[in-house]
Amino acid sequence: MWKLMSKITECNLTYNSISDEQRSMNRILASKGVRHFSIISQRLICLTLFTTIILQGIGWETRSGYSLSLFLVIVPIEAMTLSLFWELGDHLGGTCIGYALVAPVAAKSNTTGPTLLSSSTVQDIGTRATMTLNKTQQFFNFNMIENFGSDFSTSGLSMDYLESKLKSFFDRRTADGPRFDTYVLFYSGDVYETGDWALSDNTNLKVDTLLDWWRAKNADSGTRLIMVLDTSHSHLWAKAIPNIRDEYVAIQTFRLHKPVDVESANGTNIGKFTHDWVHYNMAAEIDPHWSDKERTVRALYRVSMCWTDFTFHYPTPEDIAQHWDGNFPKLTKPLIKAVNFWGTGSVCCCCDCLMKCLKRTQMGWFPPKEVDTGHGFKLIRS
């Protein structure tokens, strides 16, 4: 309980330090890892409650008025504590971390060389890139997403730097030790007509390369990657996502509804999607609405085949052992085996498999207009 009180105090300080429109205790509790802590504590309290009942049963024949009174006081307290942790574990979202890469966008092509831009155009491109970066910061702050960092590059990104930065981001863990439930990667910058990111020295980053970096760091841990891409050709990357079977991956991007030339596609439309998507996920009205047929920038998302199977992280035996080492004396360590006495399987595994199959089919054939990520923001399809 003292650990929970410490986390609640930290959440209250955060709650009082932010503006009224950003205040959401549920988001704050989730961002501080209270769900993960509560699920571990459920097992500890269950063990405590079970032990109390067993000890009372063993000493039943030698009972006294004092022992019965003590039993009737302790059991309701333990039951209420268990109920509290159960509610927190069931209703809070998981942890989330975000990283943003923003660069001024100029026209890029696989076949043509550099394009000469006027000084006013260059200034406009820089202004829109700065506004896009500011919107991503607002998005991270509003949804209590831990900010890994935001890079604003005007001279281009090298492959070595990008690989080092993204691998470090994918390898980031929570303060309690486990991996984050969700990693949000935002990119707005130059791309080629294939959707590949345009890097310095005429190199490019393909979606397969980025996913290989993700797989190497994720290592089947069950976490998910959401890529938010505000570029003119990222809808081509999105086509490959539904074919991914072994990872929880999603792309949120846009495509232009009306035909435009290449310069316009890489110009005035970039930044508009980020503006509208962030405002919508901050409960603000956007004009025109996503469903408006006159809308030029249409939101688009694609998810991997197993996306609907995702659940927020459940503590592993290693997580419980680490939690125990940090909060209890070493002499009590053998009790960890008692805490882990039940497995992670379900007696209704056949029903679970059927439900997973139905959810996958629904997502594949009838994808919803909005997909709730459980972190306060949604993936949108116009």
C-alpha cells in the first residue's frame, strides 16, 4: 500500500501541475505504470487474503473473541484492497512512449534532381515544419505520452544517426523495468515517390528496414508500434502492414483525395493532417470533419494481421521477482513461487481463439472508422 500511496502522490502532483484541459487522472495513472503495479499487487493481496483465511481455519478450535474480532477486521480490509487493485488493473490503460522526427519538406522524386525553390517557399516550408513539431509536442503532453525526444532537422538525417536513434527508442523501458506497451513514432519529412524516407547522402529508409530494427528490439515481447506519418506518399508504406503476421504494427497517415502535382503534394498539404489529427485526438472540432466528402486530406490507417489480439502487458515471473526484490526483504523471496502458482492459460482458451478469429476477420473485412488505442487517442479512417 505504501508503494501505491507513493504513486498516487506522484500522480496528484502531476495533476495539479497541468492545465485544466489536459487534466485526466486516468491518463496520468496509466502513464505512471499504475496498471502494471496493480496487476502484480493483485496476486500479492490474493495470497495474503488466502493465508489469512487458512490461518483462521487452522486455529478455529482455539478461537477466542479477540481472534474472531481481528479476523473480521482484517479480512474486509484485505478484500477492499484487492478490489481496489482489481479495478485499477482492469480500467487503466498501459504505458506509452513517443518520438518525433520532423524536417522541412521539399519535393522529392526518384527520377528528377533537386528543385530550386524561392525564398518565400523555403520560409513557408520551415514555418509549417515548426508548427508540425509543436503539434506533436501538444499531442504527447495532452495524452501523457512519455516524450523520448523530438528531432528537428534542417540539414537531413544520416542512416547511421537514424538507426542509432530509432534502436535506442525501440529499446527504451519504463522506470519499473518492463517495456512500454506502445511505441509511437511520428515522422514528417522528405520522402520519395515510393514512400521511403529521404535521408542525406541520397540514401533512403525502407519500411522493411525499419521493421527489422523493431523486431530486433521487440523480441516477441508483445508490445506494439504505431507509426504516424505526415508525408505525401506514406500510404504506399501502409499497403505492406496488413501482411505482417508476427508483430503488432499500425500506420496512421493520409492520402490526397483530389489529384495534385508533386510540388503541391509535398508543399501546402504537409502539416495539415497532423494539425487535424492532433486536434481531433484532443477532443477539438475540426473543419471539415473526417467524414466530409469535400475533404482533400483523407485520413488512412492500416494495422497488422494480429493487431486485434493485442493486450496490454501482463507481468511476467521476472517482473514479479524484480518488484519483490525492490519492495520486500530477501528472506521472503521463496514466496514468489506461491504468487506465481497459477499459469497464464485460460480455461476458455477455445472461446478466446474463436473471438480472436472473429476480431481479425472483422478488422480485415469491415475496418472501423476509428480504432481506440487505449491511450486516449484513436487511429482514424476517413
